[in-house]
Amino acid sequence: MKRPTALLLAAASAAALSACAMTPSMQDPGITAAPASSMAPLGMTARPDADMQAVLDAHAALGAKPIETLTVQQARTQPSPADAVNRVKTMRGMSTAPDPTVTTMNLTYPTGGATQPVRIYKPAGATGADLPVVVYFHGGGWVIADLDVYDATPRSMARNLNAIVVSVEYRKGPENKFPAAHDDANNAYRWVLGNARAWGGDPSNIAVAGESAGGNLALNVAISARDGGWTQPKHVLAVYPIANADPNLPSKMENTSSLPLRTATLGWFGQYALRGPSDQQDPRYNLVAAHLRGLPGVTIVNAQIDPLNSDGETLAAALTRAGVPNERRVWDGSVHEFFSMADVVRDAYDAQQWSFARLRSVFAH
């Protein structure tokens, strides 16, 4: 089985976490991914693995175009990577129906003078009032995507962790620019703390997680909880988080033609999500410059073929300097958005099993 590269182990407590037993709790998709070719196309660090390329091909066949070539409305309505996964599943005779072992409930939380949606995921048949809780923030550059596009990860997380997962919607640009989404994330987290017991969750046994822009939000919530005296999350799972404003990071220089996210796409997101260039230096956006000391442990997942790969690397280094236990792994031959594709991409399955095992260990203590 192909193993991830670029393992960063920071502090003894992170080592203890990574040594915990990983008990698989979802069906192994039986995918054997081909190794990435050493001859990568110009503007990419490597070739995607065969199973990863199948999803990219399906996405192109559905008519998806590079996000930065589109208007906001076009980008919000064009086929998503989740649609591409469903196309691959259909081609392989696999069901595209939601996993029936997880139930969902749609609610709203107050923020910004109005409300935003949340979706509560809970293992079917779960009883009692002490399930662990994960507050999850989806990706999309603070401009596109929603709870439906990012359904797969929180659903898998609820099943594998036997936990309640609260997937949070938030305001986006250009209608509501930075820091609206960050304010919403904080409000959602505090709302979950006050309501988790009504769903059978234990608000003292809580973690935060997110993908891409959502990974940034998850870390910011942990910072706000530390500074605000709220119940702190026990752990942060940040999947290819936006964390460093430096445009000259190696992965941003190398992945100018990678899909579904390439370097120019990051600029497109910034154009619509931020109020102006100065926001890029705000520590809520540029997390490597934030005050990180005193945060809970952090798990970082990165893809090799992703302009945000170096964001994760520099974030891990900043966390280590601040004395925060962290561990980071990079999956070779995978691209941005791979994490939610566990049904059809072997790297995604492995990344989920590794990162969920770390959360499971934290919840057990």
C-alpha cells in the first residue's frame, strides 16, 4: 500500500497520538492506486494516481472549468468534485445514495443579525447523551460550495467516530466579505456548545475540523476559544488549510496548472472573499503569523499536487515553534479536495483512517 510522505512529528504527545491503534470502521474500498509518474506535466508537482485521475477525468467530462475563469455564480453552480465522485461511482456500479447508517437533521444558528444553516450528523441507532462532538467547516475559498457539496466528510466522520458532527454553513463573499465567515464560525461553535446535549452530545468532548478555507476556520475557532475562555476543542483537524499569504511558497510556484485548485484560483478566491490586499496579512487569514501558543493538538492533512501543500508545511512549523503538538502527512499523487473521496480514491480512505484515529484517541481521554 502506498504510504504518505512528508511526515512531521512535533512533541511527544503527538507521537503518542500517532502510535494509537487505528481500527478501521468503514469498508475498505479495495482501491490500489498507481504510483505517481516522475514525469509531471508543466505546472504540477507530479501526476495524479490512477484513481485520482479517474475523478479528475469525470469532473472534466461533466463540463467543469477552472474556477478562476468563471463568474461567482457560474463557479457556484458548475459541477463539483462531489459530482465527479458520484459519476465515477455510477460508472463502477456503486450506489450514490447517502449512507443510511448516519442520520441527519437540518437546523439554523444565529449569526450576523440573521441565521445560517447547520446539518447535524449522527450515527443511526446511537443512544445516550455522551457522544463526542465535532464541529466541521466546509471549504470553497469563502466564496463557493455548501453543506451538500461537502456532505461526504462529515457523514464519514460521524460513522467512523461514532460521534455527532455539526457541519456549519457561513456567510461568503462577495456578498459578505472577510471576516464574516470567521465571525460565523465562532458563533456556530458557541451555539453548538450550548445545544449539543439536546442531540445526545457531550460538549466537553469536542473537536473542530475543516477542509481548505474550513481548515482555516477550524484553527481560528480554537484560537478564539482560547482567548475567549470558552470550552476549548480537544483537537483540530485541518485538511489542506489556507494558512500562509506568501505567494512565493514552493507549492504555489509549482502547481499553476493543478486541478481542481491551482495557484490562480487562490487569487480568484481572495478577490471575492477579502476586502482588500491588507486582509491577507490579518493573522486570521495568515495563520502562520497568528499567536498559536496554548492551542490543542493539531492534525494536518495535505495533498502533494496542491498549491496549499506549503501552507500546511509552514503552519506545522509555526505550531511547533509555538509548542503546539502537531502531526502532518502529505499524500503523494493526490490533489486538493481528495479527502472526501474515500469511496473511490485509496489515498482519501487512508487519510481519513489516519486522521480519524487521531481524533478517536483524543475523544477516549
